[in-house]
Amino acid sequence: MDALTLLVEAYVESVESARAAEESGAGRLELCGPGLGGLTPSAALLATVLAHARVPVHVMVRPREGGFVYDDAEFAAMRRGVELAKGAGAAGVVFGMLRADGTLDAERMRTLIALARPLRVACHRAFDRTPDADAALDTLLALGVDLVLTSGHAPTALEGAAVLARHVRRAAGRITILAGGTVRAENVAAIVAASGVREVHARATDAAAFAALVRAARSP
């Protein structure tokens, strides 16, 4: 792997994990509040992390745990989350919304994207819940989304590596395919080699494990 081009994004949910991830070599932080899968962080946590971060910070915008089909009140909360991240000076936002049939809710996502700009916009692993991976990627391309976090519609990024490779080819540089899903020190080289991704995502809540992953990602 080429250490100069492979970026490791760290999932962080505290000031301490953000600092540790940066010290380990994270190229970007995905800041989440507490909750299974990560929720919108508090204004206080966001402000504190942004005050100290030296790498770009993307902010999770997710109003609750569970699925990704949201009612009007939850959508309003997501709009406020985007506004919070933008006003605080984040580099990007991360969200995803589905319709009842499992397809991406393009109309509502378009609204959030317009509200977020000029920040970068990433779609999280709601993408992997969609019934047709290629159609979902085409939707994100049409929306102008900048990144998509995905395991290739598989339980792990290693198992989904062939689909990730297909996404990389289909995207043709128009959207960054961010490989996530049990990315570890012992498998990151295999994931990158099989998929061709140039960015990977991993939790940094275990500082030692994350540091080991970054070291492995930097190995030739």
C-alpha cells in the first residue's frame, strides 16, 4: 500500500478518542455522539473537538438509533444537525435516509445536501441497506454526494471487496468509496488490494487497535 495516498478515517465519539486518533495518524475524523452506530454529537462535543482537531472533521447527522426511515420531526432534527455542523466549522457532514422500500430517499437527501454546501457530504452505511447497490450508487452520483461509507453490501468490507471494486470502477473518481466494516490491522492490506479503495474507515474507540491499523495501512 502507498502510505501517501491511503487515508484512514477514524470514527470517534469523544475528545479523548479524537486526540488519540489524530496522534495515531488518522487523516480525517468522523465525529459521532453516543449511541449504537453513532448519532448527532452535542454542540459542546462538536465545538471542543473542532477547537483541537488538525485534520478534517466530518459530523454524523443521525437523530436516533435503529433504521433510516425518518418522520417529519426526525427530518427537522437532521436539518438542525446539518446547520449545527456547518455553523461550527466542520469540514463535512455524514447522513443517509431511506424510503419504506429500502431505496435511498433522494428528495430529502437533496434538501440536506443543499443545506450543507459548501461542506463535503458523505452517505453512511444506510447505503448498504438498499436493495440494489448499483442503483443506490447511481442515486448518490446524481445527488453529487462526495463520499459513501460501505462494506460492499456485505457483513464486512473484506467479504464485500469484490462489490467495493465494482463501485470504484463505476464511480470513476466521481465519488470516494470509503471502505468500512470490520477494517482491522490484519485485513486492511487485503481489503485495499482486492477493492482498489484509497480510503478506509474504522472505529478509534480502542486506541491501540486503531494505532495498529494505521501502522498496517502505512506498511508497503
